[in-house]
Amino acid sequence: MRHTFDLDYILKAIVGIASPLVGVITSLQEQIEWTLRVSSLVVGLLVGLMSLFGMIRKMRRKP
């Protein structure tokens, strides 16, 4: 026997799961922002260093 999905029950479940998750994200917002800033800085530095090494290699290859 197939059960029908109760839309009201599904929406209550989604809201019940999403509410605590939004609360956790809101409380950790400053730490998340700090982590994203630091990680983007590290990625930018790595890309810059890789570009610098590539330019140095090209300059050494030329006679």
C-alpha cells in the first residue's frame, strides 16, 4: 500500500531542521567570515607565488 505524502508534515520537518541550522550559522557568522577571509588570502598568496615562480622559470630559459 502506497502512502501519500503530507505536504504540511514535510514543510514542518524542513522548518524544524532549518531553524537550528540557521541559528548555528548566525552564531558562528564572525568565525565563518574570518575563516573565509584568511583562506582567500592564503589562496591569493599561493597564486601569486606560483605566478612569480613561472615568470622566473621563463626568464631563466631565455638565452
